[in-house]
Amino acid sequence: MRSIVVTDIHAKTSTAELVNRAADKYDADNILILGDITHFGPAGLASDYISSLNRTVYAIPGNCDPLDLPETISKVAMDMHGKAVTVDGVKIVGLGGSNPTIFNTPFEIPEDEIFSILDPLCGKVTVLMVHAPAFGHLDEIPSGMHVGSVSTKKIADKHRPLVVLSGHIHEARGTKEHNGTLFVNPGAAKDGYAALLVIDKGKAKAELFSL
């Protein structure tokens, strides 16, 4: 499976053309969107954006997206919020929104709820799509503080997915491996960043690139 991974578009709809070019260039099978498609809505903007993409899209909301975004985008994409699907033998589990923040953004989820949603879905998971990163993994803000989800970290430690994809923390673009899991933050698409994820024969690799 070859996927273009984008996140944190924040209503910069001009990025769609660049994402399409990347999908063609890298011969991608699909596009994975990790949330914050809009910047505090409306959800219809996300549907319009996804409709302009030229691959099958699997998407979750971000903390700056409205609560009706999952239902709205389900008409044009595979809504992955609190869901699991298998694509070409790859099990993908998704959960959007974020753990609580100091900003009181629209789509925040208590830590215990994050765990209770993800845990039953994550048996034999290959790719975990989340908006907010796992605590300690690509979640550092400029002050040096780690602000990721402790529940997502527990899920990663327990279920050991092959890949964890996240966004949310624009400054934490990068990749890292920990306990056999590849963690990827492609960087904010609004700033011109994305990633290519390739999963083949049980192995994963990611390439960060500029749109």
C-alpha cells in the first residue's frame, strides 16, 4: 500500500492540487488525512476539499474541525473516526480530535474515552491514524513540553502497530521508531508538507517531502 499522508490543512484549499500532483508522482493508492482539514469549520469545506482529490481518501477530524465533520465527509471519503477498515491486507484504525488542550478547541476528547474507543479496535492493527500524537512521540512544542495523548501512548505500547500517523503539533514534523513502531508526523500541509507511507510485506517506510 502506497499512501500520501497529509494533515493540518487549516482551510488552505489550494493544497489540494499539490496533493494530487504528489499522488500522481508517487503512484499512490490512496490519501490519508489526519485532521484539521478546516479551521473551525464549516464541515462542508472539508467535503469540497476531499471531493477535489483524485484518490480514495481515508480521513479523520482534527481538534479544529467541527463535530459534524465525520458525518459530513462520509459522503465523499472513508470516515475513519472511531473506525477500523482493512485495505489490501492492511488494517487501519482511526480516531480524530485531540486530547484536552488549554485552548478548548471544538473536537477534544477525554483521555479515558480515547482509550476506550481505540482499545477494542486495535487488535492486529497495522496503521493507527490519529490527529494528536502519542505522548512522548513527535509531540514536543517549542517550549520543550510534551503534549501528546497518554492514552494513545498506552494503545501504541499495548498493541504495537506497525505505524502511528499523527499531526496536530506543527513543529514536530518527523519520523521515529520505538519498540518496532514507526511514528510519523508529515508536517502541516498548510505549510507545504506531506509524507509518503509505503507498507509492503509487513514492513513500513515513510518519506517526508514538500508539496
